[in-house]
Amino acid sequence: MEASLVALGDGVEGMAAELMDRLIADHPHYASAFMNPEAARERMTRETLEAMLGLAAGEPWVETTIANFVDLHHNYASFGADDYAAWLAMVIDSMERRTGVRWPAGASAAWRRQAACLTAFVEVELARSATQKGIAAER
């Protein structure tokens, strides 16, 4: 995975803006959730890549980070696991396209495995969050 980032090199320039534009174009109902898209796009892209790399490396902070993402994002909109999966796929697709023939063999599969694992973490966190909200509502 790291080799694919090296191959991407300067191709990363402008990627975050492209990703945010595509996210809003594909999901216009979420446009209002991004009060400052210019500030969010770089952070979202960087944190997405860091989370997938951290997961691949077995870093212990990844699950907590994903839980925090889900909790934070619920302050802005009701993003579902499919929304996270779509974002992760967009990031990977953008890296592949921008890298072109320099994209290492096996990199796509590695990135997609991490995306699938992160999406599973999101699903668990969304279920946990819904359970907590249900318990709080009963009180």
C-alpha cells in the first residue's frame, strides 16, 4: 500500500478537491453537512488514507478513530455505512486513476480489503450508537 502512495507522488495534488466535488455531486443531499468543504476535504482525505494504512499495519488506534468519525459525523448528517463505503471506493479509484501504469500490482486489492474492514467497523459503530440512543430514549 505504501508503494502505491509513493507511485502516486505528485498525483495527490488536487485529489482532495476532486474527491469532495465528486462526493457532493454523487450525494447532493449531504452538501449542507459540509459547512466548509475546502477545510474538510484535505482532512477527510488524509484521515481516510491514514486509517486504511493504520488498519493494514494493525495499529490499535484505528477502531477508536472510526468510532470517533461516526460519532462526529452524526452531528452533521445521518451517514450510513454505504456512504462511508462509497467514500472509501472514491478515494481508491482516484488514486488508481491518478497513478495510472505506475500503480503497483496487488495495491487495489490491498486498499479494498482495508476499505471493507473499515466499513465493517463503521457498521458496528452505527449499531452501537443506535443501541445507545435507544437506551437513552427509554430513560
